[in-house]
Amino acid sequence: MEEQSASYKCPYCDAPLRWIPGEQLGCAACGNRFEPEVVKKLSAFENDQAPFDWGDYKEKFAAGAQNLPDRSVYLCRSCGAAVETDGTTAATRCPFCDNEIVLTEKLTGGLRPNGVIPFALSKQDAIGAVKKHFRGKRLLPRNFREGHTLGKIQGVYVPFWLYDAGVDGETVLECTKRRYYSDDDYDYTETKHYLVSVRGSMRFRGIPVDGSEKADDDLMDALEPFDYSGVLSFDPAYLSGFLADRFDSDPDRSLPRASQRMKSCADAAFSGEVTGFDSVRPRGSNLSLTAPAVRYVLLPVYFLNVGYHGKNYRFAVNGQTGKTVGELPVSKAKSLGYFGGWAAAVSGAVSLLLYLLLR
């Protein structure tokens, strides 16, 4: 089955246009810059289609009325080559002519995102953020900065669900109060125990959960926060020059993760309302989600592998803020010296204390 696709071409020289982070669509051949609205008028892609709606999605896709394809084939509009992609690819490049391709079928018919945060950082900015991340890491091997290699950096629009919902219910806490008093013979401690129930409700907006099975959940969580005031109405022109994935973990499957985050936050907020006790310990809670809603957005992430001594270390950079997360190698010699020195310091402090006590 041939996939519908769109290419964004320079109106002056017909070369591919790419989104320049923080700027506009740009042509590398002639150097001209264009606002997305201008290119949109020159594109065959209909931009006034209805965005993602949870209810419509359940009716059309989740209920089995339609199936999302696992594999797709598109014809490059630049060189005519047939290129196969997996079912979640929404933007890519032609491997034969490097033409930028946006696979419009992945972005229409109820699958159109509600919004997008365009890349604000360039690839060089992202590489700089990764190198800055290396600074101050005391346990890095001594020759890591000279001996590591940077792999190809890739900008990807990762699909995310932003959930809105209320949390209603109660949190039960076990609390204690102590009173100290004495008589001529003894010192007394009186402890009173209480069960305190706090009822309340909270409303949450924009709780993010990545909607991609390819993306590591812990890595994506660590990239937060994004500034969601920067979410723009979706326009496929922002994808040109980057890779993009359509979600493959639907909102119903991802909802429990968002629900747990909201309930944990509400539980902590309710517990924080209890004061005046000497100790407060959670006993249990009965919280429920109310009126959940979801938006489908694409968020900018750079991925980069760093090679060192035959092993790859995976890094991700928030393409809006520059926040960088990833695993780093640890020098065994440095870690032994660091923790050995800490242990020696503790041992020395204990020896000094014993000496003072035994004098």
C-alpha cells in the first residue's frame, strides 16, 4: 500500500526545506527562509482537519473499526524511490536522495496531533549540552573526555499524551502526639495515637506520558519538564528535517501511569495539610480519577550515542530546554578511592569519638 506523503520544497530553487530550530523553514541551497504559514499554502496537505479526539479514536481504532498498519511504503516525490517504513514513522528522509518526507497519512484521520513544541535547539546546541553534562562528574574515567566518540545525533519528535483529570477521595494517616512529664521518681512519656482522614479534590492539567514503545519511559520522564506554554497548533511543516513517530501506546494503556502520578501528588498534598502532630505516617488512601481528558502532542528530543571502550552510552536532550540525561561510565579506581576515602573519614571520626569517651 502506497503511503500518502508531503515534501516541503523551496519555492525559488525547489530544494528541500527543513525546520531551523528557533527560526523558520530554511533552504540550505539558496538560503531563503519561510514562515510555516507561507509554505503551508504551497503544500497539498490539508491543515484544517480535526485533531485527535479520544472518543473518536476509541470508536474508530481501539474498537477495531480500523487497524493501524505495521508497515508502510511511500514513493519519494523527489527521486521516485519506494521506501518502506514501520507503522509508527510520521516523518523521515529518503535514504536515496535525502529528501525530507512527512508521511501525512500518519497525521490525519483522527491521528492528527493536537499540538507540537518545535525544536528550539540546533544539533550543535544539543552536542554542547551533552559535553556540558560531562563536566563536574568526578567518577568519570580519566581519559573519557579524550577517548569517547560521539555518534550521529538525531532529532526526533516523540509522541506524548498530556492528561487532564481530577482526583477525588481521602487519605488516611496514623498520627501521634507525645507528652513528657516527671515526678519525684520517674520520667514519663505519654503517646496518643490518632487516625486522621483528609478528604479533598484536586485538578491536574498536562500530566505527560510518552506514547512510544520505542522510547525508554525512565529516560523520557527524566527529560521533564517541558514548557507547555510553548505548545503550538500542529503543522506538519515543523517536522521537516527531523524524524517523527506516531504513538503506538494508545491513551487507554498509558492512562494508569498518569493516574499514578496524579494520585501520588494528591496523596502528598492531602498529607501536607495535617499539622500539629509529632509524627505522621500514611495508613492508606482511597482516591479516584474524575473526568479524564487527553491531548496528543509531539515533543522535541535529540538522541545521541556516546562510545567509550567498545560500549555505547545512550543520551537524550530536551530539544526545547537543553536538559540532558544519560548513563556515564564510572572509573572503578576513582570510585574505590572516593568511597574508600569516605569510609576512612568515618572510621577516623569513630576512632576519635572512642578515644574521647575512653579517656
